[in-house]
Amino acid sequence: MPVSLFGKEKLIGLLKTDYSPTSFTAALWGPSGELAYTGYARAAIARTDFAAASIVGNKARVAISSPLAFGTPTGNITANVVEVRIFDNSGNLLGTVAQAKTVTLNQPISLSSLYFEADQTSATGPSDAELVRWLDRIFRGQPYTVRPNLFVDLYTAADALTNYGGYAQQSFSVATGLADPVNDGNNLARILTTTAINFPTATSNGSAPITNGKVWGEAGRTNLVLTFNVASTVMETGDTLSIPVGNVFTSMGEP
């Protein structure tokens, strides 16, 4: 089940603001709206109904571990199921998935094998481990600490830390350095920088062009949060490099 745009904004928004619904509901949708057969009820989903998030293929996934029951139709059957929608406890849509199912009189309706998937939009974006942490926080209520500061390093295409003279990792405040998530109008949620991230002036040449940046949860480079693109830059003595205000820090589109 692809995460909705609202859900994408909340996922990447965990970089700055906590979000963890206490419960969820699943609803059955027909061609013209939510079903309303006699006996129908939305299925309640608790945090404990989700299995631990994991990486499946190249996507982070959190699955509902037990079947969802929507009541037994006893009359007023006007349409069949075409999709399932899942909402948080405040009524916000978190995801929609196509699901063809015939509604039959006196036959209970139950669905299983439903899950949410999230993925970065390219080789850059949130790390797999961070995506798993985000899914576990939102759907399972697992502990997650919004970091007050993030730490940024510059890397070459060979995934090696840049080695120009005078280089040093930089940190910034999440509260003042990141904007709230926005929708770019193309079903893409993204976060922009609100302060420049300035690196030291080179005192000697680097051996290879800088092509990307990595963001860590701590100065020790233990927990990779995300990767972002940097325009290919050859650092020579006297050069400076800055990640400007308004840079796309991270984004999330279709899984």
C-alpha cells in the first residue's frame, strides 16, 4: 500500500516533529465512495496489529499482522470493493490500495496481507534504517527521538569522505535549519533547508570531486539519516562550499 501524500509528509516530517497515531481504521471503498451495506463497519487497527517494519526488496515495509474484518453483509448491497483506505485516529488518510472483492449477502468480508511501503525517490533520500525507524514510530508507536541537531559530511562518487585540507563535519539545528514538509504539487513531499550549511575553506586540494552529502544522527557517523545530492565540485586551495538556503534536503515520492 503506497503511503499517502499526508503520510509522506509525516514520515519525513519526523526529522523535525513527532507524529505517532494511537490507532487506525480501515475502510472499504466502492466506485462511488465508502460502502454502506447493512452490517458494514470499518475495521479497527491497533498499534499492536502491525508487525515490526523491515526492508523487503528495496523498500521499507510495515505489515498488518492479522486479518481485518468489516462485518457481514445482510442487505443494501449496492457495490463491490475496489480499494481499501486506512486512516489515523484523527481521520487523516494514510494510504490507499486497490483491492477487488465481491460483496456477497451473508458472507463475512475479511482482508489480509495489507502493508505500507515507503521508499526514497532515488539513490539519495532517507536511509533504509531511518525509513524503518519512521514506519515503526508512526504505525507501531516505537520510541523515536527527534534529534535537536543533525551532522553533515561531504562525500565523493566513490562514497569516500572528502579529503581536502581543512575539511570538517558541520552540524546545524533542526529547529532553525529545516522547513516543515511541503507538497511540491506532484505527489512529492519534501523538506527544504532554511539556513546555509557552510564548510571550511580548503587549505589544500581534494583528490576527487564532491558529489553528495550524508546526514548523520550524531557526530560519530554511526546512524545514517539520509543522503542528498551535491553539484559535482572539485575543491582546491582557497575554495569554499555551502549548502544553500532552499536546498531540497530530502524528499519522498511514490514507492
